[in-house]
Amino acid sequence: DLYLDKPEPLVPRDLRLEVTERLNFRGEVLTPLDEVECRQVIQIFKQRNVNSIAVCLLHSYANPSHERRLKELINAEFPEAYVSLSSEINPVFREYERTSTTVVNARVMPAMVSHLTQFTDQMQSHGVGARLYTMQANGGKATFAAARQKPVHVINSGPVGGVIAGAEIARQVGCRQAITLDMGGTSCDVALLDLGQPVMAANSQVAGYPVQIPSIDLNIVGAGGGSIAWLDSGGGLRVGPRSAGAEPGPVCYGRGGTEPTVTDANLVTGRLNPDYFLQGAIRLDEAAAHAAIRAKIAEPLGISTLAAAAGILAVANATMVRAIKLMTVERGFDPRDFTLIAFGGAGPLHALQLAEELEIPTTIVPRYPGNTSALGLALADIRHDYAATRIELLTEAEPAAVEAVFARLEAAARAQLAADQLPAAAGVLNRFCDLRYYGQGFELTVPVAGPITSQANLAALAVAFHEAHRRSFGHANEGDPVEMVNLRVSAAGEAVRPDMRDRPVAAPSQQIPATRSVFIDQQPHICQVYRRSALPAGATLSGPAIVEQAGSTTLLLPHYTAKVDPIGNLVIVLEANDGH
């Protein structure tokens, strides 16, 4: 792309300074660290009022001694500066990605430390003595002390909570293959659960900068309740990525918004109840939504307001369908083999039309869709990831040497869990290995079952890699040699899992016998309206219907049946023997 706008370097050229030292790829010292030169460089940073320093030395993943000594010198000469070592932040090979990750960590560290410190002080001033945690991109949570040292792990962690909640819901209902769809006000976040576990990203970026940390693979698209509908220069209807946000928000909020949004379209088509949005906390202005869609979309296209609103929803749905296909079809997965778990404030309104398009047989709407991401934050384990690079063919690797690396990583993991004040019995350590065919430029991560004590254990890793390659790409080259690249250990301090079956049954008198007309598939349908709080476990509903609750609304299409399971989920399937 000749017109690609590359991100500006995070560190100006005149602040990228070198020191004399050199290690080889085995970690052997070729040139000792020149400490006199190091002190001179530190003084330059001090004179330039640098407040955060990233230390990235060649091959430090194989031997961190030079970087650690540099940190000691910085702490002695310039104690007020924050320091990020690449051998601590991202101790694996590939120099550019390791450096980029460390620089991003250094860039956000001052702001993150300040924010966490202020938050802690505010909580203590209000008498809150609970331990405080923050979410990480890997799907686990971290103590504030750990997050202060490695804030890069917190970036892009917001949407991850919903995936963790989705995984727990899938576990409790016995589902091993699922797609999580979190549609909120600004975006729609799609993730995949394969064999019950979130699929992790091999590589990720933050604002265009490579970040090489374990993270849940998310496809985020600009399709949310606040996504703005507009016409391009050719008269084509577009939705997003611009969003009205919460302020001013959709036109129907009555807060000064003038651009029609997905929420306005849901209101105009009858999907939303103007009198029951957030249980009536906000009265939606249906007339204003009609006027905005008519003026900005319908009249320029020469169609009715209702048709324009339906078109807005269709375009938003198409964007989300593409996002799901990217995570499934383009990776060799068939969405028909998955269950869709839809949440977020807007997700349940759109879920069934996505499932219908993709022929997904079962859709689950959690008990509290609008709070599902928050539930995931509470359910997340404390998690820390450790890695070491060891590049060699499995057939040439020495089992005892490989086991020694795993043992070293596990010792570091146990020490961190102890620093988190977790009892030893609460920690669970899992081993993984990044593998590739000899000559490949990318790796696949496979789990390692048990200790590495023999060549048979290494041969089993090769078999697991062939299967992982076949699952990911549809083929495996079982005759080709397999190369080990990185060894990994994930340490989890397991959180207490609540029993979500403890569901109070509302009194029947809370149910409201009501109907309203909803525009679905280019025609009006009379829908029964239910209050979700009044639906006991075992209740069965037939579409077309609307299920309203405080933080979300669920649209049940014609020909679909929903049943409330013991956890309180709405489990929705196509009616049996239906020709639709």
C-alpha cells in the first residue's frame, strides 16, 4: 500500500541511544558491557528529562545479565526514571517485535502507574480494603503491583472479559465450540472458543505497533448501537465505523445527536421499547429517530423511513457476519459446528439474524447480557505468562535440557503467584511449546502434557503439532522435521466459580401481557413481549417475540424457540422440522 500511513515512531531518533556490548544467539558474551558508556547515556536521558527508558539489547532473551546490570546503573544514576527490560517484558527472539513490545510498555508505564496509584488511593479513602486487580489481554487478571511492571499486558484487555464469561457459560452448558459476540455501543467484538478455550492471537498490534504478548484473538468491527449510518459519494448506505458514542449518543437519546445510528434503526423498526430503555431510566424519542433516518437516509435514497431503518440494520448485520466468517470460515472452521453466545447491550437484538445467515444451530443469550463482560472480569483467574526461546529440531533436542527450561519458567511462575499472595495449592501451571515445520516463518502453540523425560515425549509434541497444523490450515506435512522455537508456562491462580444456577424465580404477576409490531424481514410481525425477570427456569417461548430486561433486549425471530435453562440463559434454536 503506497498510501499507507505508518504510525509515528514512539521514540524520536535522537533518543535511541546505543551502548557497547554484544551477546551471540546462545547468550555467550562476545563484548562485555561498557559501564562507563552506559553512565554517559543515562546522563543524556536525564538531561533530556526522559521519564521512562526501554532497554533492548541484542539476544538478551538468551542471557539477561547485561540488561539487568543496565537497570541497576539506571536505578543508581537516575532513580526517578521508569525502566522496562526486554528480557522481562518479552524474553523471546525476533528483535523488532521484542523491542516494539518493550517500547510500548515503557511508553504507557508512567501513565499506568499514576492511574493505578490514584485509583488505589481513592479506594482506600472510601474505606475499600479489598485487593484490586486489572484485566489483561491474555484473559487473566493481574494485581496492581504486577500491572505496574508490565502494563503492556493490560492494553486492549477491555473486551476480553466477555470472552472469559462466554467460556464459563459454555463450560456450564457443556459446549466446547462457541463464538462469542459482544455488541455494545461502539463496536462488536468477536472471539472463538475452540475445545472450550479462547483462541489466542499469534501476533497483535496496538495502534499499528507490533506487540508480542499472549492475547485472546479478537476481531473488533465498527458495528455497535451508536454506529452512525451515512451515505457515501456513490449513494451507498454505510454503517460505522464512526460512532455517536455515549455523548451525544443516538438521536433518540435526546442529547443533541443528529446522525442516525443502529439504535435509532432498532427503535424505528419496533425492536426497542421507547418506554422501557434501561427499565425506563431513559425515554427514547421515537419521533426524532424517525426524522433523522428520513432526512439523512430515506429521502436521499427515495425509500420509506422503515425501509431505510431496515437497511441500516442489514448493513450492520453484514459487517458482523463478515467478522464471524473471518474468525471461522477463513481459518478452516465451519460456523455450523459452533454455538453463538451473544451479549452486550445490543448483541441479543441482532444475534438470531446473524445465526440464521451463518446457519448456526444454537444461540445462547446470557442471563444478564449487558453485564456479561463485567461478569468475565470477576470470573477471570490471576494469570502470568512466561517464555524462553530455544530453537532446535525436536529430533535433536535433549529432553533433560528442555525439562530444565520448563522447570526454570515454573519456578518464576510460582514465585509470582506467591508475590500475589496466593496459596501454592491455588496455582495451576500449564506448559506450552511454539512449534513450526523447519523453514517456516511462523509457529503454532501446542500444549505440553507432563514432564519431558524422553525422546518419546518430544515425539508426542510433533504429533500434537501435526494435528494443530491440520486443524488450522487443513493439512499437515507429517514427514517434515518439526522445530521447537519457544517454551512457555502459563500460571493461573484460579478464581472461585460461582454457581450460576442459583436463580430466583419471579412471581408470575410480574409478567406483562403485551404485544407490539416489529418490522422483520421486510414485513411487520406481531410479537409477544416478555419481561425476562419473570421467566422462570424451564420457560419456553416461540417467536416472533421480544424479551426485555434492564440492560438489553432480545429479538426472537419467527420459527425460533427459546428456553430458559437452569442457569438463566436463553437457549434459542430453530423449531424442529421447520422448512424456513
